[in-house]
Amino acid sequence: MSCPKCGSGDVMLLPSNEFACKHCGHKWPIPQVDYSWVEVEVKKARLFERYIDAPIETCERLLAELAKELNERDARILAAKILLMRAYRRRLSQSELQRLHAEADKCFQ
């Protein structure tokens, strides 16, 4: 951590929840931590549980459902994960396994 004003690394934490530079005396607040990622991870876990056994077999349909609640990147990753986990949870023939893997690959295109 360094002072945003003078660049000194000689910084201390004050009881008022501020940082202070010992060199120039500049004070600045402690940055707030963003915990919104936790809500997204919980939402993804719930969606995974909801759709892991759903009868949706194509990436497009699964993406359409997931995109209602997630951004496109997260929806694509989760859709591929769901399709791949289905492949491992079921006892599938080699051709069915390859079909699900190919469908999961479509999620990234």
C-alpha cells in the first residue's frame, strides 16, 4: 500500500478507519470490499441444481433459460458445466457422451 498523494509506502491505519501517510500526512478512506460476487455464485449454484436434471438437452435452450438470470459469460460457462456434469452423472454410451461433449462445446461459440 502506498500513499495516493506522495507515493510513500510508510502508511498507517487510523482508529477512524482511514489510512494516513506518515510522510505527508494525507488521509484517505479504506476502500469498501465488494461482496456482490457471493450473490452471483449462490445464484449459479441454485441454477445448477435446478437445471442439472432438467430435460433440456441443447445448449441453446439451456442458455436461453440461464440468460434470464445471469450475464452471457456466466450463463455460457454454467450451461457447459451442466451439460458436462450430466454426461458424467449418467451411464451413457460413448456416442451419447460425445454428443453431450459436443453440445457443451457449442456453449462457447
